[in-house]
Amino acid sequence: MNTLPLSPPSALRRDRSPQPAAPRLPLELGPPTVALAPAEVLSRSGVAGARLQVLAGRVWLTETGDAGDHVLSTGEQHTVRGPGRVVVEALGPEVAVLAWQIG
């Protein structure tokens, strides 16, 4: 049986220019929108009064000085109460898309 060696896919491309790297998450989609991969964490400080709205997906949110944690789904929002740290983690298998309204 005759076999031919297979070339790697990169060797089959005619265009040898470097390929752009895949974007890393969290991905800034444009102020003030952010995308988080599943289990990706975002932390911000000093955003008291900012409103976080979940445009897609589901997130867990906690903030300094707030004894409770919050789970937000698509369409839900949370207003940051204090000037401390806010931590947001994407839950579930899909990317979470968040919009920050600061000020």
C-alpha cells in the first residue's frame, strides 16, 4: 500500500501572510460594552453609581460592602452601590455581553 505524507493545513495555504490572532476575552466591544468568555472574570474599582446591564448570557456579581451576591441574566441590570471593587464572572456555556453605563 502506498501512502502519501500529509502536509499540515498551514502548508496548504497559498497566502503566507501571518494570520490575525483570535481576540482574547474579556473583549472590549466598544465603550462601554464588554464580552466575557465562560468563567472569565472582570474586576473594576471606583465605579460607584455605574449600572451594569447584561445584554446576553448570565453573570455572577459581587461588590465590596454588599453582603449578597447577585446572579443576572439577559436583560437584567445592577447598579453599583459603593466605590469599592466589583467582580463579575460569566456563568454558563455562552459568552456574556455586558454594557456599563458610568456616571
